[in-house]
Amino acid sequence: MTAHSTTAGATRREVYLPTGARWRCAWTDTTYEGGSRHTVDAPLDRIPLLLRDDAQLPVSA
């Protein structure tokens, strides 16, 4: 059984990614196909951040 995000101590979360796109984890560069559910890491110090297709984060120093 997969722990849900409201379960104490959970470090993973199941997400549904919309179809028609490829998704990439901003933290690990792992890619996921849209149109299905995936279980992703979600430790307390980091939210899941998935970028659509070849999107980039607008980060400046």
C-alpha cells in the first residue's frame, strides 16, 4: 500500500500527470510520460516539482 501525503512520515506521493506531455522532475531530472499515475519522492524538505515538456525554471542569482 502506498502512503498518502496526509500519512505521518510519508516520503512519497502518487501524482497524475496529464496526457499529451512529457514531465521532468526538477530535482532529479527523472522523466515521466503523461496520461498516467506515478509515485514520486516527496520528503518533508522538498515538494514534488514536475516541469512540462522542456520547461525551465526562471531562476536568477
